[in-house]
Amino acid sequence: MSENLPGGALTVADGLTLSRMGFGAMQLAGPGVFGPPRDREQALAVLREAVDLGVRHIDTSDFYGPRVVNELIREALHPYPDDLHLVTKVGARRGDDGSWIMSLAPDDLKAQVRENLQHLGLDVLDVVNLRVGATETTTDAPLTEQFAALAELRQEGLIRHLGLSNVTLDQLTEAQAIAPVVTVQNLYNLANRRDDALVDRCAAENIAFASFFPLGGFTPLQSGTLDDVAARLGASPQKVALAWLLQRSPTTVLIPGTSSVAHLRENVAAADLKLPADAIEELDALAS
């Protein structure tokens, strides 16, 4: 099975083997990740196509919508394939106006886990990430109390594995003193590499590093270089940028999102693109 997964397979714990090319389901909700999708049937088709293409790692959360994305996943894919792993996250709620509200009280984190279980139609969640910082920033705030609350649910059997999102190196160390960490999910891409040290540490400790916004943040100069490399390789810039991430570290996993079946197929195809050494050297030099 593992050799047929897009991007190959990454085993980070007993019973947890992820396709390195995953799918981020966030964009299946309406504008601003709020409310129902513009095209419900297309959203369901994207999820089914992802599984048909071999994706076995879907990133989601009950605060996408809210509830909308998890309910779409359940409608499209339940009962789930035995080897499909749903990775969700807790730590925020949505206001009636679509605002993002950090919500890290231990009791509410536990409530969020139970809501994910309910809306996904599961008795146990494969992976739950504790989201600590905002989308594009991290904070040095302690997370012991929050992560311990999730570790309690792991002991109760409601969660199999734990991860982190929007965290620092020190916060990873803090969490590991409480329970094993199998995934870290931070902003990282060809143009934004402030977490190089975290990527390398995850590789050294066999922790999956899930890069979100894998195609964002390019300056005109960076985009021009990427375009030039892509043209030489006969590939799209997006495909090259995703391929670079897969080759950056052996434990990098990708969760690009889309609400289009055609775009999904293009993203997954990036798993088959092997960049030559000269292309990697040129792209490495874009570090900001």
C-alpha cells in the first residue's frame, strides 16, 4: 500500500502512516472559511477524488465552517477507508460574524474534541492538533495546561495521537514532556522559511511537519525565479513549489487545499515531480 501513496508514505507512530501528499479541507467551506460551500456537490466530489487519487491524510477542523467541512467529509467518505487518517485541530471557535476566536480553556478544548467526533461520525480521532498561535504567527505562551487536557482524552481513548499547530521549538519541547507529539503544523513554504530549525528537528525526531499555505508569500523576485525554474522543467510554478517542499525534508507532509477537482489533481501530481540538484540549489537561494 505505502508505495502507492502520493509522495510516498510517512510512518510516525504505530498505526499512523500518512500519505506525504495530503489534502487540506479548509477551502471547502464558504468564503472566509465560513458557511456552506458555493457548490456542495463539487466539494463532495473533491473529497472523493482525493481518496481515489490515493490521499490518505486529510486535514480538517470543526471550526472550518464551523462544522460545515467536517459534515462534508462525513457525507462524502463515511464509512471511512481503514487507512484514511483524519487530522483535526482544536483551539479556536467562530463568531457569528465569521471572526476567529482563540479558545484554549482546557474544558472547552475537550468540548471541541467531542464536537469533532460527533460531526465526523467517529468514536476516536486519529490525530488532534492543539492550535496555539494565530494563523501566521506564533506565541511563546505556555501550553502545558492545554496539552495536558488533550493528553487526558488520549488516555481515555478518544484520541490516538497528538500534534501541535502554530508553535515554537520551546513549545514542542514543553508538549513532549507531557505526551508524544506526532505532527507539527506551521506556516512554511519556499518563500517563508522562518521555521527551518523546526523542520530539521521534526525530521531528526520523525515528527511529521505539515506545511500549510505551501504556495503563499512570494515576492516578485522570488516568483520570477520560481517561474524560470518551472519553465525549464516544463511544470507549473505551483507544482515545483510543492515538489520542493516534499524534497526539503523526509518528514514534510503537505496539505494544499482547493475546492476544484482539476486543481486537486494538479496538486497531487506534484508528488511525482523530482527536482534536479541545480533546480533545488536555485530555489534554496530564495530564502528570505
